[in-house]
Amino acid sequence: MAVILLIDCNNFFVSCEETFDPSLKGKPVCVLSNNDGCVIARSNPAKDLGITMGMPYFIAREKFKNVIYLSGNKEKYCAISKKIMQKLYDFTPNVEVYSIDEAFLDITGCKRAHKCTYIGLASKIKEAIKTEIGVDVSIGLSSSKTLAKLASEIAKNKIRKKTDFSGVFEIDESNRISILKNTSINEIWGIGRNLNKTLRYHNVRSAEDYCNLNDDFLKRNFGKIGLELKEELLGNSINPVDSSPQIPKSISKTASFRHFTDDKSIIKNSLNYHCHIACTKLRRFELTSKHLAIMLRTKDFKVFTNKILLDSPIDSEFEINQIIYRLFDELYIKGISYRSSGVILSKIEPKKDSQLNLFDGKERQKSKNLSKAWDNIEKKFGQGSLKIGLVVRNDE
């Protein structure tokens, strides 16, 4: 039977800030999104006050005046994340980085090498990250990814409720059934809003209810994924830890504006910036994209999107900025105030698999050279040291 850990950094962005300024520990702290649009991370004292994830900054600062609000710094958080993920390889080579603050580890058979139990090894990992990097983590231990994820949430909740400060929790055959019985189905990893609604229609309230569903019913209504989830909840590792590099299905960059705006130049410049960040990531991992979408979110949270399938795969912002402007012009409504914008690249594939267009080689090479030069400048002087300029009139 597999032994899988899920490492989850507690209030990660806030924890990163605390490593640079220890005086923040124990205080109500919120980290804000780009341009200080909304709250994206909260310390436990801030959560206790009632500040919610995604709360607009202008509302939070009026309602919770004694909270410390910090502008987010993605580069700083990524650097600390990289240190944490690298430290995990000291304990096992089987590490799957799931997100900036989460990773799965397969530690099957590692207790002999580290001369301790699996729970003891989990505690060692937690202590090493805290001592050497300064970030608190919660660790879930079980025989499948889904149960390990649930165990990490339980470990985190016990810290929040101050019932257990170990930060490590194991789900095994001695407690699995009772835990699933008391876990709402919407708390299970992979159960979204629509699926939860469907399951509740069939009177599935708990994770145990899901496990009691007939296999034929699951296959007929939810396909292979539905059956796999049941097996994972039963403790069988259907989706093993995969340490090979994963190609993302999409790359997106979104951010709120500092103030609501209907200014076309501000919005277009934001789309330029988002496109650059997304394309930079494509180039970093030697990928290309064939599908481009832009997103605008209004003051009252209505979302509008426009998209296009590109003629050939790209990795350069200079190849698609005019396309972005066209998509924007089709989407923009004069007089509407917008709160955020975004760019989403999908249909991603490795660059080596991309087919070249014989008729646009010169222009494409020029765009690639410009993008490469931009990358080199930012490596030397930092992200944001160079920007595409744009000025348009609001009465266009």
C-alpha cells in the first residue's frame, strides 16, 4: 500500500511576509492582489476577525481598520516556494509539485532510510521546513492523494481550532470510515459546485455516502473519474505521485485595477502586461499556445470573455498584442466601470512539436528576438523593468 503525504503551507503568502518581518507574527495580516485589488491571503487572526478571501481592499480597510495590509510580491513568494520544494527532495525523490504552496510526496519505504515511522518522517519534514526556511506547513498522510489532501485539511483545522498544534494528521483504516462519515462531500478534493449540486440531488451528503454509491451508477453518471474518486476515498492509490514535469493545460494572468476604471488605455495596458507574464512563462518552459482569451470583470462582478483560436502556436507577446486589442474592442462597453482584467492561454504544447508557418518566418523571428531581448533585460534588472507603451483616447 502506498504512503503519500500532502505538504500544504499555512497561509503561505502571509507566512512568507513573516519570514522577512517576524514582528508580523500573531497579528491580523492580509496580503493583497496586484494593484491592491482584493485580499488573497490572511493570517489566522485576520480570519478570526471575519475577513474573507477575495474581499475587496477598499471594503476591508473600511471595515477592519486595525489590520495590517501588505501588497503582494509574487517573485518573493515564488523564491520561497522553490526553497521549500527543493528541501522535500532531501526526504524522497518522488515529489509532485501541485501548486506554489502544495506538494505530494510518495514516501513508501522511506522510513527505513530515515529510521523512523511514517508519521515521524512527516514531523521531520515539517520541522525542517520551519527551522530552515521559516514557513509553517500542515501535512496529511494516507494511502491515496485524495485522503492525504483531506488529512492535511484536518491538520490545518486542528491548528485553527487550537485542538492540536502538531500540524500532522494521518487517515488510515482505523479512522477512515468515521472521518468520511463526518466529512461533507463538498469538502472532498475535486468536488466542485456543479458536481456537489448533482450529488446532493441524489441524496449524497457525506464522503461516506459517495463511497456507498453503486459502481454502475458512478460510471454511468460520472465516468471513469467518478469511479477513481471512490477508489481513492476507499484508500486505493489510483492517481500515484508523478514527479515528471507536467505541461499545464492553460496559463492565465489576471489582476484587479487599483481603482475601478473605464479608461481604455489603462485596461489595454493591463492586458499587455498580463500577456507578457503569460508568454514569459511559456518561453521559460519551452511551450507554445494556440488559443487566446481575454477577460474583463465589471464593478458589479459580471464577467465577459472573448477568445480566438490562433492560426499557429505562439510564445511571443509581440505576435498577439494586436489580436488582444481587437478582442478587447469587441468586448469593451463605454461607460461600464471595470474592476479587473485577464489573459488566458490554452491549447498548450511543447515548442518542439509546433508546426512552423512558412509564410511568416521573418516577422515571427523578429517577434521572437524582441521577446528574447525582453527576457534578458528582466533577468538582469527585474520583472517590470520594461513595458509596452500604449496611449489611446477614451473617446475612440
